[in-house]
Amino acid sequence: MPSITLPDGRTLNLFITGTGTPVVLLHGYLDSHKSFFRLFEALGATHKLYAPDQRGHGDSAPAPDYAVSGFVADAIALLEALTLGPVHLGGHSLGGIVAQRVAESRPDLVKSLALISTARTAHGNAALLDAAPLLAALDSAVPPALAREFQASTSFTTLPADIFQTYLDETAKVSLDVWQRALHGLVADNHDTSHPPQHPTLIIWGAKDGLFTITDQHTLRAAYPNATWLTLPETGHAPNWERPEQTAQALLAFWAAHA
């Protein structure tokens, strides 16, 4: 797969597929571009998809830090390097937080926002804070059983074994250092969220999301009063994993309305 070289010399692995209007997709914590693989066929029929592995994830290089601002800087550098003009920018979980910050600081690079199971910020998030002491107690590698338990907890429905294994294999690439420091970057994030971007926005949320709760969604609604909303019942933190057909349909309809 191709990669881009960032200004500091690090590389980001970049998956590209499809044809048509450009879309950039940013995955969540402990995932990779494969977090969206169940959407690629449907979305790629009419859109050219660019899905990077974010810093320290997938096959991308590690970074000096894992503050949210660092992920944002990488995404901006990626968009500048691709020279595509304004793109439809989507993100899941951490990727959704990053996407919002990119649109805030560089509105010229973004045509629309698609936010999947995310929040304005993960600062003080209870579920992530609960995980922090467990990770802090580890001193070498994340046990496979713990990685399996963590990723399984993000879905409300039970995924087919081979599909879940695809996600789990990508999580296995993430070092303990990134588990710990990226989680800290999320819960310690002190970004001023009072100035949300003004782009057309789609927000997709699973009603059984145990990470970003209904309270987070109320905050998003206040920030994006004109957003298009899709709430999926019996769905957890990863609609792109659990409900790929419905998620793809919502994205395609939204992008068609804001071409």
C-alpha cells in the first residue's frame, strides 16, 4: 500500500480504493483503515476512498506523542499532501474527534463531516478512565485476551468470527505504549469545544454505545443543530462494524445531498 511522508519524516500508511468524489476516513483508537473495510465496496462504487492508518496504528510509524492535537496535525498534513481540494471527511470515535478539529482549524480542506460514534471531546470519559489503571499496570505487551475483551466490548451485537478477527489482528499491531499514551491523550484533551465547524454534518450513533453515551450525543446535537442524524437501535460503538449496510447507505445519501 502507498504511504505519505509527514513533515517530520514519519510515514502514514494509506489505503486507497474506489473511484469518484474523494472521501477521507479516519479510524478510531486501536484500529486501522480496516475499521471501514465492510464499507469499502459500497462506498467505493461512487467515491474514491483514502483511509490512513493514524500515528502508531496499523502499519504507520510511531510518533513522539499521542495527544489529539498530534493526530489532527497528521490529518491536515495528509490532506495537504493529497491536494484533492475540499473532501468529504469522516471519522469513527477518535477519528471523529480528529475530523472535527481538522474542520475547525482548516475549513478550506473539508466539504462535509461524517461523525460515527464520537463526541466533541473524550476529556474525562468514564469508560476510558476505567481502562487507564489496568493499562498502567502492564509493563510489556497487551495480553491477547485483554485486547479481545476490549474490542468485543465495543460491539453490542456478536460479529462473525472472521470479521472480528480482522479487527483484532489490527489491534494486535498497536504497542502497549500507544495503548497507554493515546488513551491518556484522549482523556486529558483540553481543547476548547465552543467553536464547532460549520460544515454540513452527518452524525451516526449506536443506541447501545457504551463509550460515547447519550449525554455526549446531546452535546453533539447542541454543537451541530442542523446536522443530519441517524441513531441505530441494538448497535454499539461501531456501526461501521455492526451495521455496514445502513451506515454505507446513510453516508452515500448524505454525500449525494452535499456533492
